[in-house]
Amino acid sequence: MPHSFGYRARTRHLFARPNKKHGLQTPSKAMTVYHMGDLVDIVTDGAVHKGMPYKVYHGKTGRIFSVCPRGIGVEINKRVRHRIMKKRLYIRHEHIRKSNCREAFLRRLK
């Protein structure tokens, strides 16, 4: 049997929705306000196919560089062989969430 190397190959569990959380997201998720410079996590929602990032970027954290009506520009660091490159992605709001990665640092400052 030939091997498949499609765009969404081997994403059966990666893009699967959690148990009892199937269907579209709540409206409050769509109402989240994002600003330039915010840190966001890329968490792909398998229920929404538009504006879905490639599977390599799932779980990565980046900084917002652009906010547009249909998508949010996120800049991340990606390791390519022996160097780290800046990658700029335009992702719909369904596939990102505000990151908590800086909260522990900010708590230590107090």
C-alpha cells in the first residue's frame, strides 16, 4: 500500500477535539481582543478548516505582529537545520489563544 504524504497527514489525534467538546467554539472565544506584541499559543482547532496553520506550528508560542479583520499575524521562531529562523504566519483567531508563558515571570517581579 503506498504511503500518504498529504498536507494533513498523521493529524488524526493532533487536530481531534477533546471529549465532549465537539463542534464550534463559543462566541466569547471570537470576541477575544488581540493587540500587537501579545504572546499567543497556536492551538489548531480541527472543527474550523479556514485559516488553519500547518501541523508543525501546533503548540508553538509566538508574538503578534499584525491584526487584520480575517486573520492575525503571528511571528514565531522555527529551527531549520542548524539555525533558528523567524517565520510569519497569518492565522485565524479560532486557532490561537493568549499565552500564559509570561505570567510566572511577572509574578516574580512583584
